Amino acid sequence: MNQSQEVDAIEPQSEISLVDIVIGHLHAEEYDPVSQILETLHAAEIAALLESLPQQLRDQLWELVPAGIEGDVLTYLADEVRSHIVKTMDHDEVVAATETMDTEDLAEFMDELPTHISEAVLDSLGDDRRQRLEAALAFEDGTAGRLMSTDVISVRKDVSIAVVLRYLRMLKPLPPHMDAVMVTDENGVYLGKLTLADALSEHPSTLVSEVMDEMADVVLASTSEHDVSVLFDRRDLISVAVVDENNQLLGRITVDDAVDIIMAEADKALLASAGLKEDEGLFAPVLLSARRRAIWLGINLVTVFMAAWVIGQFEEALDKIVALAVLMPVVASMGGIAGSQTLTLTIRGLALGQVSGSNLRWLGNKELAVGLLNGMAWAVVVSIVTYAWFADMGISLIIGVAMLINLLAAAFSGVMIPVILDRMKIDPALSGAVVLTTVTDVIGFLSFLGLATIFLL
């Protein structure tokens, strides 16, 4: 069996199998089979493979990446991995890699380069590409202006469909993910868009103005990437025009860009929920990873001591009634789980723009009602189990009341904590869970032990 057949045989297998194969070849210093495998992979798949390797093997694999696609691979890599690889490349290799990058990808890449290399990259560009790059760099990172592609085709509204089709044939190949041509006036002011479906189905003599969509969605260059992704998601867009404050057409954003944003935000939220940064790679340096995680471990330790301090205030009750120590985690744990459910829904609502000052009261009332119903139901269950276990009606009633109080507090906190953090410009996905855990632990212990101290001692 030749090598190409071997590569075809591994394609249906999992990515882990491919990682194992590549690692095996690299350890054995068998580089030819790895090179042949890389030739069959997309740039994004090579990037994923690089991120799956420890640093030493990653450096070996990068040396085998075909020179013609190095720039494409770099655009798919996580920031931290890309930064490390760029440091291993010499001056000319970096410049050569940028030749195949799209303008929007190059703009993001330029932000990470040392000044002397970025200047060399600019010097290597032709006038037209350099102007487009400088225009992209003029926009703030994280906005539609930085995300957009200037590779956009526009026509006038007073020409016929036949003219448009002849024009498009002259321009082949067309820009990727092109579903429409933009319509502008003689000054470049955006008027609407003509879909390719209409251009192909209408009579050739029909004027663009008769079939163009004047109500097509459009975004300002200053619009945030997040708002752009929400627009694509809600309206099932394939592309959208980007304009400036004067409605001048600047470029377009396509669905593949929106998908990238959505995936990146989901990844960021997942990592943030554990106190991690989105650019931390799987095989990031030990000291760097330890330092990043130590911050949130320290914050969590402070909150744990706060809960422990509350418990310490009821030392006498715990000494006299051992059952309290046994049952104490039940109240806090149930509150934490209930609160995290509300917290997750509220953070998602904030991210989608569904939570505002106008509907916040309704959301809070709804979650309090849910907390009340669940609190009453589980208070009964916990009280029955506690009585069957300890045969003490007083403790059974107290844990039931404490459960109800904590679930109500969890519901209220699950709504208000992310809203308050968001208004303070603090990412609720990053710190909301830590604050919520503190609140539910403190209120759970305080209500349970406090009631026990009042009524049982």
C-alpha cells in the first residue's frame, strides 16, 4: 500500500488517531510520511494538529508545513501558539507567510508582530494591498471594520442585469462566499444589494434598480463583532455590507467570519467559566499556566474562607448537634446548583441582548417563582429524608426552611450578579460563578446554622 492510500485510510478515523500517528512518526524521526500527511490536510486541520502537540514536537511539525500554506495555517492558530511559532521564524519567512493572507487576517496578524517585522511586511506589499491593510488597521480591534473584507463587488442601480453578468464574468474568479453584489451610486454610497439568485433568474434587460433589495441589512464599521454575529444568527445572513457614518460602502462580512466569532465567543465563555483565558493553549508553558490559574484559585480561597468564617460563628451549635455538620453541605450545594442554572441563563441572555433594564424585573420575578416552587418541593423531600435519618423533627423543619431561603437567594443572585458585573464592565462569565458560589454558601450556612442556633439551643 502506498502512502496516499495510507492517508486515505486514516481520514475516517478520529483526530486523536491522526495525532497518534504524527507523534509516532516525529518520535521516530520519520519526516517524509508526516510531510505527505500534511499535504492532504486543510490549513485549519494542520493548525488543530499543531495545537494538539507539546512544544518540542510542535516545532518539528512546523518545519514540515509546506511553505505555500504557512500563512493560512498561522491565521487558524490560537494567539499563544501563533506567537510562539512566529518567534521561531526568521525575518524573511514571516514576510513570505503574509503573502497568502487575506487583508483582514493580515491586519490581526500585524498586531502581534514586532515593529521592525511589521514595517518589513508593509514594505513588501503592493500599493493597493497596503492601502487596504492600512484602512483595516485604522479600525478598532473587535469591530466590523477590522473584520470586514474589502474584496467586494459593486454596481450601479441604472445598469441592466445583462451588464452585471458580463461584468462578473470579466472579474473571475469571484470573491469567496459571494451571494450578492452591492449597489452604490456614483459616489460609492451604499443603496442596497442585488442577489446572484435574482441576477440569474431575471430577464437580462431588467434594471438593477427594479430587483435590488433596498432594505438589505447593513452594519456600521464601528459595530462590535459580537453584534455582527448576533445579526447573522438571527437573520440567517450569508453576507452583509459594511458602511461608514456617511453610508459609504467599505466592504462586506460573510457568514464564515460570523461563524468564527460565534465559535470564539463560545470557547471564551467555556474557558472563562473556569477562570481561564481564551488564548491559553492545551500545551501552554507550565509557569505561564500556573500563574494564570493561581489568580482565580486565590480568589476562590478567599471566598472559601468567608464561608468557613460563617461556619465558625456557630461552633457551639455544631459541637452540641452533630447532625448539623452532616447536613450542612446539603443546603449550600442545592443553592449552588440552582443558582448556577439561573446564572447560566442570564449570562446567555446578556450575550444575546435579551436582558435589559425594561425586562429585568420580569426575569427576576420569574426566577424567584421558579426558586420558590423548587424550594418548597425539595424542602419537603429533604425534611422527610432528614427525619428518617435522625428522627428529629426540629432539624427536619429547620433544614427545609433553610433550603427554601437559599434557593430563593440563589434565584435572585443568579439574575442580579451577572447584570451588576456586566454594568461594571466585568465579564460575568469569568467571575459570576465565583461570586455566586460565595453568596449561596454564605446564605446557606447562615440560614441553616442560624435557625438551628435560635430554635434548637
